[in-house]
Amino acid sequence: MRRTLNSLRGRVAVGATATVAVVLLLVGVVAVTSFADRERDRIDRQLTSRPAPELARALGAGPDGSDPVPGPPGDGAAAPAPGSGEPTTELGPRVLRPTGEYVRLISGGEVIRAVDAPPDLPVPEEPGLRTLSDGGTSYRSLARAAAPGALIEIGIDLDESDARIAELRDRLLLIGLAGVLLVAALSWWLAGLALRPLGALREEAGRVSGTDDLSKRVDPGKSPVEVEQLTDSINAMLARLEQSAADTQQALEATRRFAGDAGHELRTPMTALRANLGAIRRNPELDRAERAAALEQMEADAARMMRMLGTLQTLARGDSAAVLPQEQVELTALAGSAVESARRRHPSVGWRLEVPSGEIATEGWPDGLRAMIDNLLENAARHGRNGGEVAITVSGDGDSILVTVDDDGDGVPADQRDRIFDRFERGGSADADGSGLGLSLVRQQARLHGGEVTVGESPAGGARFRVSLSKTGPG
């Protein structure tokens, strides 16, 4: 029962029933009060409509309330001949008994004469309308001035009027109670009808929550606007959860791949480094030249590992692309800076940069784009001929940006052009210093920025790497 009342359906039904009950109570109070006032006005009009001489004749007194006739009223002592026009005391019994009225003649605070008046009824001291009670029955009375110092009072028993008021009150109470019960049942039914779409939504949401597939969505069906809005909010939340789960999974995969790649690729230089250290430790008598060669090799291995770790770190961040910062990147300036760095690393190579006079910008991750260009230039310098030339061109083509790098080496055989972008894949002419990760990073960053990388033949007979990027960035 408590759970039912705490439900939305129960609260709606209770609220509607309570509201109707209060309204019916107020209407009933107003109706009973208004009816009681009308009854009181009716009785007051009945009292005021009786003229004083008529009341005096009912008491056997004179028209002004004087007492010209001795003896009690109604004994016939003052009865004149019929048709004489004189007052008669027979009016009292004929008029008062059927209507429940009483009449009293009061003088000096005492009742002088009375017809059908209760003996214990209080005596009024001045003219006016009032309600009196003898302890069991209530009366409405009107006292009028008669002879000097005398009052003539007429009163009406209120039992009949009170009974009518009580009957109306009881009827309204029964009608109100029936109305409240009807409203309670109707509001319960209507609340259930109105909340039925929410029940369907709950079942649909339960079906979705019972599966591990976060791509499922709640179907609103033919629901009211409010339920559709709630469904849209739930689906938006599910979409965010799905994206969050995907980002988390992507980050975990990137972490696993980073650990696996690092272990795979660092094994060789670490082995060589360990071997050189062991040789120096075991042979303290090594001459200066051999020791210097071993130290130089160790330094080269350490540098190779540093480069490899940097590349792996960039790849790992690219694998978790959802957390990468995005900003406006000016590619002509970025390419110029990358060429200057490559010229310092490979001074024997001729470097040529071709960019338009205006700016060419895209929305993206600056570090990733710089790593992409650096690896393209490094690949061209390593695989081009000694003392050869590397050309890099940046151009805009509609909504796309093209970055082209040409070398004059042996090029990439057609049967290897798809595989060279795989991780740890080295071309046939790769030297020992290559990690097999550079071109994989190039493809990753190109795709992250809404583009792709392809390889073909350069005009000089070497390899041409062509990267297309979107000016608006990924998506």
C-alpha cells in the first residue's frame, strides 16, 4: 500500500482526489450555509408579516395590547355576536397550532398572557428579532412594542427548519462522499492511462540495459511529446556512455599496443647495448680505439631507442585520438620548420620547399601533424641517394590540403606499397636504423585529420608520398 501511494500514479490520484474533496467540502459548506440563511430569512419574513392587532386578538387583548377582557383567552367571555366586527379570541387556537407558532404578551419583564408558549423560554426585554432556546428546542422570535411598557412576541419553532438543513447537509455529505470515491477511481484510472507510455519506456530501457551492446537505443514508439523528450535524453546519455566506453577501450588498446610495440622494438638495441657493456666490463684491457667504438655504438643504440620511444608515444596518443587537443594549425609554417630541422640532421641532402604565398591551415593536433611531416622527410632522407635532393610541396585544392614529399632514391616496389605503412614493416632498402614505425605514424595521423596517404613514383624516379588532409580537420 505504501509503495502504491509513493508511486507517481498514486500521488497523482491522491492529489486529484484531495483537491476534489476540498472543493466539494467548500461547496457543501457554502450550500448549507446559504440554505440556512435563506431559511432564517423566510422565518423572519413570516414573523414580520404578522400584524400586531392580529397577535393581540390571538391573546384576547385589545389592538394595542391592552387587556379589556378579563379571564383567560379563548374562554368566550369576550365573544361578540357574529358579524359585529368585534375582536374574538377564537383566532388564537385556529391559527397558532397548525403553524407551530406561539404568542406572548409581556409587561414589566413578565409574561401576562401566552398561547402555546413553552414555560421555560427566556423573556425578551426589548423589541427585535432573536433566537431563543428552552434547553431543548430553538425558536425564532419577534418582539414588538404594544401598550406602554408592554411587548407582544411571536415565535416559531425551528425544529422543522433545522431538520430541513440537516437533511440537505446529509444529502450533500453522501453525494460528496460518492463523488470523492468516483474521482479517486477515475483519477487512478486516468493516471494509469497517462503513465502507460512511461511504463513502456521503462520496459524498453530495461531491455536495453539487459544487454552489453551499448549501441542499442530506446525506441519511443508513439509516445507523448514529454515521453519522447525523456527518451531523447536517455538515448543521448546512452550515446555518451557508448562513446566513453569506446574511448576507454581505445585508450586501453593503445596502452597494450604501446607496451607490445615497445617490447618488440626495443629488444634489439637493448641487446646490443647490453652486449657492448658486457664486453667493456669483461675486457678492461681493451685499447682506446675499440673502447671508443663500443661507446659510440652504445650511444647510437641509446639515440635509436629515444627516437623509437618518441615515435611509439606519438602513435599511442594517436590511437587514443578522442583525447587529443585540436587547434588551428598553419601548415606552410609547420612544413618550413620541419625542413629546417631535417636540414640540420642531414646536411648533405638538398632540401627544397614549395609553398604558396598565402597561409594554408587546418584544424588538428599540432604535434601529430609535425610528427607526420618529420617522418616523411626522415624517410626521404634515408631512402634517397647520397647527396640527393628531397622536395616538399604544400598546396590547397578546394576543401583539401596536399602535402607531397619526393625523393630521388630507388622508390618503393609496387608490391610493397601497401605493406610499408604497417607497423614494424621495413622496405627492402631500409637501413638498420629504421624502426618500421615512421610511415605507420604518417598514415595514422593522416587518417586522424580526415585524410589519407598514398605512395607512388616521383619525377626523379624515387618515391612520392602524397598526403591529403581536410581543411576542416577530422569529421
